[in-house]
Amino acid sequence: MMQLVSPAGQGGVRMGRNGWLAFLVFLLLGSSPFPAYGKTICPPQISIAMATPYDEVMVERIGRERKPDEIHIAVSLKTRTLFLCYGTQVIDSFIAQVGMNSQEGDKRIQGDKRTPRGEYYVCLKNADSRYYRALGLSYPNQKDADRGYESGLISKEERDRIVSAISQNAMPDWNTALGGYIEIHGEKGGRTDGCVAVGNPVMDCLWPVVELGCRVRIF
């Protein structure tokens, strides 16, 4: 079943019903669901350590831009790592697969097989995805739309439609020359056409705590 984001204010997502359920479970177990870096909420066999000093600096910088109680995601294209974060804390980090041509630069058009870099949010949750479960991302964002319009890839009407959706924290148009349907989803096998793929057990960890509107930084 797909769940679309409802128009809401910008600024990220705090713990909703599912997040609070996870919080209560961990309180009963005698520990916090979002502890300091180095402890996890997922089985240890699917988590990995911080990949590089570069990732550590970037994730810390992103965390300082978030609210102290905000659940958010960061994805490193360089090391192919997904970080689940709570404010400035790293809850867990996981191996991820990204677009096969991502090393060639930013995503520009449909079919370039690149994962976009930038600031996005979860605008769709699909529990019945072709790849197990999927979190749809708000690509293209306003910067992507402005770039596409200035370069002649999309029309003014398409650009305005995307900007309007982003301003309402809704799903942008995924069917322009800029491409779309960028998701964090379950196992695919190898590199992707632009999505971020993680193991199905990782999606099981993300699913109850990542809600619509959750901010995602890809760098």
C-alpha cells in the first residue's frame, strides 16, 4: 500500500506514532531507541561502522542543521553508505547501492543512472514495492527544477508545478525530462539506475521510524 505525503510545514519530522512505539519498546528494554553513536537499534550484523573521516564530518555537519529530536537520513555516494540519524547522533549506518553512474556527477536527466545530490524528503511510503519496501524521495527539488528550466530541459509550467509541490511538502512531478521515481528501497542486486538500495532487513529497521516528510541529504 502506498502512502503519500500530506501537505505540511517544512522543517523535518519528529517522532510520530511509530517512532514513539519504538521509543516505548526501548524504554521497556532499559535503553534509549536513539542512543549515542556506536549503539544501534538494528541487529548488529546488518550495521557497519562510520566509513571515513569525510563521512563523519559531513554527517556531523548535517546533524547540526537538524532539530535535536529530528529523525533524518544522510547518504554518502562516495562510500555508498546510508546513515540513520537522530539530531546530531548517528543511530545506525548501512551499506547502500547507488546509481551506477553517480561518480560522473549530479543527476541531470531521466535515464542518466545517477543518484541526485541535495536535500530531499520522503514523499511516499510504498509497502508493496517491486523492491520489497520503498521510501520515495522528493526529486526533483526546487534547485533541480530551476536548473532544468534554465537549461531548457523543462518548461516554465513544469518548473512551476515542481516548485509548488515542494513548497507544500508534497510529491513533485516525477515525469519530466529531469527524471524521478528516486527511492530508498530494498534489495535489487548491484548498482541501481539512480535509487538508493539497501538490504531488506535494513528496510525493516527504517520502516517504523522513518515517516513521511523525513529529510534526506544525499552528498
